[in-house]
Amino acid sequence: MKLTTGTTGSRPPLWFFMLSHHSYSKLSHTIRISLGQNEVRLCARCTGIGVGMLVGLSYVNYLAYDFLHYPALIFAFVLPAIVDWLFQVFGLKNSTNPRRLVTGALVGQTYLVGLIALFRGWFDLLLYYALAFAVYAVVLYALFRITGVMSEYLASSWP
């Protein structure tokens, strides 16, 4: 099955957006996997997040302990992905799939520890997570509001 097949002509099937969430113009941001005659595209950064969560399971006790004692690691593990994405959005440097996988893996390990904190009731650490993501959200919102670059980026991503 090709990506362009579907019941609505040239529109991609719903599963394509669920797995890749990129337009055809941004297929370079995906990883292509062939399953016999079928082709599946996975978002490279999201694949990295999944890999990071799986790898993090191999040393989850150390990882959780470090995050618990050094909550600034939340910023340190997520910042490379944000910087990589911002460089892409502002046209400073195109990201690559290996970079997306690595930065996604760091984010995945952060998500894993966040889930552990949630299940173990480590509310202090969850507060740091909320603070970190709130800071990122405010900074990104202000940056995009001031520059207007997000509208241009979205227009180029979804023609």
C-alpha cells in the first residue's frame, strides 16, 4: 500500500498522520519502515522518545534517583530537542533524523521519570516538571508571538 492511497483520492490515510504527523512535504522528518508490501512512516523524534523510554528502563533506578535529587535534569534533557526544533523552525539549521532520534531519546527518558514520579507520588518532582514545561511554554509562546515565525512554519508544513 502506498501512502497516497485512501478512500479520498490523494489525501493520506488517517493512520499516516497518527504515526508520522507530518505532511508529505516533511517526510524527511520521518523514518520509513517497510512491512512486506506496506510502508509505514514514523515521526523520527517520537520514535526517539519511545527508544529513550525503553533504554531508560534498563537503568531506571539510577535515572529516577538522579532526577529526584537533581530536578534541573528535566531542563537539561528536554532543552536539546527544543533547541534542535527551534533551529529548524527559524531556518538556522535543518535537523537530521539521527539528531531527532537522540534528542527524542533524551525527552523519552524525561517522560519515563515523569511517569515514575506520578505513580510513586513524588509530588515535589512533579512540581518541577510542571514548572519546567510551563517555563518552556511561556518562552516559546512569547518567541513565536514576537517573531510570527510559527505561522510561516505551519504554512510551509501543511500546504
